[in-house]
Amino acid sequence: MTTRRQIKELNAGSMADIAFLLLIFFLVTTTMDSDLGLGTVLPPYTDDIDTQPPPVNDRNVFEILVNSENQLLVEKQPLDLVLLTEATKTFILNPLDDINLSDKEMKDITLLGMTSVSKGIISIQTANDTEYQTYLMVQNEIIRAFNEMRDEMAQTKFGKKYKDLGKPEKDAIRAACPKLISEAEPVKIAGI
């Protein structure tokens, strides 16, 4: 007859304490990504409700519509999202002084002297049910266009990238290449 050895029972009383300590450790040391949203500066609040926006020539408005199927209609023509950056730059810079693109005016800018500045305004309007991701991608392409234009101007005027400039130089570049973006209230936009 064989005798079976009894296995001693493990004391698991401290296992719960160890699991709890590990949980606390991971909660404290783990970082969570959080969406920060868009870094957009809003105009200052005004009590004057009757303030009318300044008149804008239609020539100076670059109209971007995004429908519910996330398709772009730019200046009344369908456009693929990957072409939006170049189309925006062409409209704002208007290198050939095309009468259908934005107008320019000469301004005396500190550190730059008399400089040609675009009067172009980017107008974005989306459908009520446009996907948020598409809206962000459109915003991203427009911001990329302005970043590239400012970088090119900084290289031309100061021989450095825009991010490497000091505050006075950055202010001069921003004055010469203003980022004017208008966002209209979402509406129902017909298919493209």
C-alpha cells in the first residue's frame, strides 16, 4: 500500500496585497494619451453685438466645403485632400498675380520693409454629419500650407527655418504671411 503525501497548502493571504500594489504601481507610472484638440486662437470677446465684419472681396475668399460623404469642394470644384496644401499655397501666394486668386497689398513690416501681403482668407464649411477625422485632416492640410509658406519666407528673408527664428523675426513673418481662417457653421451640403 502506497501512502500519498499530503501537499502543504500555500498561504495566499499576501497575494491580494501584492496584486493591489502592482495595480497601484501601473496606475501611477502609466501615462495616458489625451486628445488636446486644435490649437486655435479665438478672437477676443466683444460686448458689441452689432459689430459687422469688414467687407471682403469674393476674390479673396478660398472656399472649402466638406459634404457628409467627406468629399471636398474647393472653389466650386471637387478636389482630393492630398492636393489641398498646394491649392491653398497657390491661392494665398498668387505667384502669377491671377485675377481669380487672392489680392495682395504692400505693407511696411518691421525687419522686412515693404512687403507684398496676401488678403486671402480660407473659409471652411462642413456638413452637419462630416466625420471629425476628415475635418481634422482638412485643418491639418491648411495649417501645413501656412507652415510651409512661413518656412519658405523665413529661409528667403533670414536664411533660417521659421522655428529657429527669434520672436521679432517670427512676428515679422507672421505679419507678412497672416493665417486668416474662417469657419462657418456646419450646414447640410449637397453631394459633390
